Amino acid sequence: MILDRRTLLAGLVLAPSAALAREDAPVWAFDFSTTSIGPYDPAVGHGFEPGPGRLFSVKVPEGDYRITLDLGGDKASETTVKAESRRLMLETVRVGARKIETRTIVVNVRRPELAPPPANAPGGKRVALNARENGSYDWDDKLTLEFCGPTAAVRRLKIEAVTVPTVYLAGDSTVTDQRFEPAAGWGQMLPRFFKPDLSVSNQAESGETLKAFLVERRFDKILSKIKRGDWLLIQFGHNDQKQQWPQTYVEAATTYRDYLRAYVGEARLRGATPVLVTSMHRRKFDAAGKIVNTHGDYPQAVRETAQALNAPLIDLHTMSAAFYEALGPDNAWKAFNDGGKDATHHNNYGAYQLARCVVEGIRASMPDLAAHLVPDLPVFDPARPPSPDTFTVPASAASSQEIPRGN
């Protein structure tokens, strides 16, 4: 049956499951029927989100959730599944008529609240979200799934709480889960490339710097959850270099490195593996068609800090240059937001290819994390990217012409 706003996976079930990693956690199970349902109702705890698109939400506590989906309908279908704020989970699953394809994903759900500090101790009770995050599916009390594609079809859905290794992302607008089309960050494409035995918690946000991420208690949120065996990918620099932002500016030769060291040390203290990621280039070509470095000494500072601390490095700065130059000055704009008017932020195509670059960095230097990648993923060469004209991941319903924060 094709999923639309008039049909629901009916029959909410709440029961403990012996198979769950989290003892006595509930299971939410839905089975499709022709039962009508209105918009999401907090009192009921599930339903379709109002507005365009096919978004289905279930009220759940903070945590990681394994979701089993039976895809397919009476007619042949193609279903792309996204979670929360447009995180790509499953890409174009094709199912023949009257057949079922079962797929599993793991989705991270988080809230802005923090455990309050003891009396008279410094700290805060919640992450200091910015105005643009109000209403975001990334920070609410629901798990939201979006089913994309004109023939998207879902028959059954089961949600169960699990405990799995987690990859945390700390970064800026080029990494974050961008809420609205056409902008996208590479972090929201990354879950698609992992098996359902690992969670990706993308806590990057537009406009962030190493200092702001601390002050706004975003890093506190990560540190409150990160555990032994997890990973922390760290990519800052686009905004840290802005001397016109005096409260968060850090110098490449000194304080930028010091803050990177602190992030690495805090992750290691908790048994997690920190990974330093250089910022990708902005789209600026010289007369010879080569990318111009607009990040000064910051990428090299990341490389040298990683070497000094013996931390894994993903050199997105180098790989993005190869990617943009392969497209050339006449076509590189097709990887960027707002029809190429934005030379910093990416669209779905650009973010997807940069996520492929990150995956290659994982393969090169982190075999323990690479073991969680999907097995059928071919090697990606940023100097030979697929054509942007053939990129087919369906767009989400939510769109906006507002420029991402920090541009």
C-alpha cells in the first residue's frame, strides 16, 4: 500500500522486548491499514506531521532506536527514508509489486535538557539553542521519519530502544542536519553509509565555532552521553577564522590548536576515539581552474594537531579540492546551496559526495569504525565524482530560501 496522509500503520503496541539491549524498554509496533488518522497528537503520541510531505512521528524518550521497516505495496515502489531533520537513512529502496523488502535503521533522538549541576556548581540545565532551531525535529520529544519519493510504500514499522556504538559529530553549518531544502550538511548524509549496528548523533549546528560550541553547552551534551567505544568527529574552522566575530575568534597558530586539544582530551577521558576533520574548501577558483585556499593556516593546524596527538585525521580540505576541481569552475556550483549563489554551503549532491569523502577517510585510518560501514559500498575517488546531473536522492518536503546561519 502506498503511504499517504490518509493511512496509518495502525495498532500501537507498547511492550518490553527480551531482544533489546536496553532492558525493559518499550517497543512501538504499527501495521498498515486503511484506518484514518489526523495530525500528530501529543496525547496519543503518534501521527502524521501537518504540512506537506509524508512525515510520521512517535513520541519517545531520548536515546537510540532500531527501526525495522517492511517496504513495498501492491504496486512497484521506490522508497527513500529520512529521519529527524532530513538525515538520510535509506536511499531509493526498490521493491516489486506485491513484494516486501525488510530494512533496518538506527536513529538517534536527543533533547536539549542536561542533567542539572549540583547546588552551587557551575553549568546549565539545557543546551542554548538558537532561534533557528526552534521547532526542529532534531531537538523535540519525538522520533520522526520521512518517506520520500512519489511511489514510497511502507507496510509495517517497529521501533525498539537499543544501545549501540555512536558516532558523534561536532561542527558547523557544513556538517549539521540542515532543516530545509536545498541546503544540506555532510553529517546528515553519513547515516546512509553505516550498517544498523551503529548510531550517528549529528550535533553540529550552523554558525558554530569551537568556543561557541562550549559556551552553548553543546559539547556538554555530547560529553554527557558519549561512552567507551564511541567516536567523536570534530570539524570547525569556517567560523573560527572570522576576526570580525571577536567573542569566538581563535588564532590558527595558538588558541585554535589549544581548543582542538581540549576536545580530543575530553573524548579520550571518556574512552571514546576523537577524529579531527579539516574544513572543506569554499568554492573559489583561480584563473587556472584550481581551488584557492580561503581558510589560511587553519587546515594545516588541524593536520599538525592530529599528528602531535596521534589522532585520526580526515583531510576533507584536500579531498574537497579534488572534488571541486574535477567538476570544474563551470559545474562546481551544482554542488552548492541556492543554485550556486552560496559558495560555502552545499546542496544534497554536494553534501552526499563530501560524506563519501568522509567515509574514505574512515576507511583509510579507522578500521574499527570502517567495520560498521555497509558492505556493498564502492570506493569513492573525489577526483572522479558522479555527475550532479544524475543525482537522484528525492528532496524532502520542507524548503526555505533562508541562508544558513554563519554564511
